[in-house]
Amino acid sequence: MPAPGSSVILTSADDLDRPVIFLDNDGTLTDGEAMHALYCRRYGELMSRRYGGAVEDWADANSAAFRVMMHWYQDNEAQYADATFFEGLYRIEAEAAFAHMGLEPPPWETEGRLVHRRLLFECPAGACALFAGAREAVLELAGQGHRLNLASNAHSLHCEGVLSGAGLRQHFVHAFGPDLVNCAAKSAEFYRRACAHVGVKPEQAILVDDNGSPLAMAQEVGMRTVFVDQWRSRELPDRAPHATVGSVAEVPRAIAALAGRE
């Protein structure tokens, strides 16, 4: 499992048994509201240059389109079992943004899809909305020799952009969106496939998340879990997590305890 750019090298057999960490993004590492505002601004800048119009108008269009997309997501997610889900989701979002601007969208097959895929990476890559202590937590975990992965409901291109924008990509093996393992959304199967993708049994992996549902899914396949209760208004776990912390800054200590190093 090579970690791109990592300075931590496996030096003994024990390191193959060191837990692999899967970190959620929105609400765990990143402040979702702050990222949304930065993302919309960057979207406005890029779309204004390409299609004309004011940056602020395109930013508003992206925010409005995001709401349309989320309604479609809630209505249609259950119909899909694989990553073809993202095609419809992002086409709806793109067309809603152009409609908000009063413009005809470019043909999806020849231009729209390509532009949208670029935006999925470029918008978060031009922003950083990490919670206080998140950067330090990632650096500490990487320094302890853990292989880190992002595990998000968002497309993997978006996940790559988030890590790049935060200057943390070199510390992660993979930035998992469900598309990377051909799932429609987070599920028990998503975590099973993600573990297999990086070459570990679920029992060797730990999920860190601020939302109860993914933690339960991960526990279903045998992963250990850390609940980050820093929002205190998110969905609480139905099953007791293996550890609970009050902020992402406390995660390295919880991981050390679960790994038997404290």
C-alpha cells in the first residue's frame, strides 16, 4: 500500500498489522458550511471566465443547483446500487446552474460532463476549510505510521480536491468516494470494498466519522470506530462506537488507545 509522497516507510512486520485509518471529510476534517461558501466562490470564478457573467451570479447559481441536486439525491439514491448514480446526480446539478443563469447548458456528452468533472476537483482544490486541529491530527497519525484514507459520500475527484486544497494529499493512500469502489453511497459494502482495495481486513481498519450511520455500517463489516462528536447535532450512533472524542484534534489519542499504544 504505497502512500504517495509519504515520508513514513514500513520498517518491520508489525507495521503490516498497524491499523489503517479511514477519515470522513465533511463534519469530521472539514467544516461543511465554510467549504460550501468557498466552493461556490471558486465555482463562480471558473464559470465566469468560461461562460461569461458575474462571479457572484455563478456562485449563487451553484448554491441553488446544489439544493436541487440534494433533493434529487434524496429522491433517487435508493434506486441505485452502483456509481452510475453520479452521472444523473451531476447532470441535474449542472443543468440547474445554467437554468439559474438563464443560459442553455452545453451538451452533456461532449462538454458538460467534462467541465463538471474538472469542477469537482478544481473547486475544492482552491479552498481549505479544515477544522481547528485537523491538520495537526492528520500529521500526527501519519507520523505514527498509519496509512490514511479519506472516506466520503462525495465523488473521489471532490475528495482529491479537498485534500489537495488542504495541502494534505501526500499523507493519504486514497481519497475514497463511493465511485472508487463502484457504490452509489456509503454502505457496509462501501467499507468492505474500501478495505479490500487497500489490502486490509475490516478488523485491521478504523473509521473516524461524525455521523452515526456510517459508523454502524463500518461496525457491521468488523471495523472499529471513533465517533467525533464535535457538531453535537449530527446523527448519533445506534451502536456504541469503540471510542468517542469531542473534536478531531483528539482523534490521534483515541487511535493510539485502540491500537494498544496507550
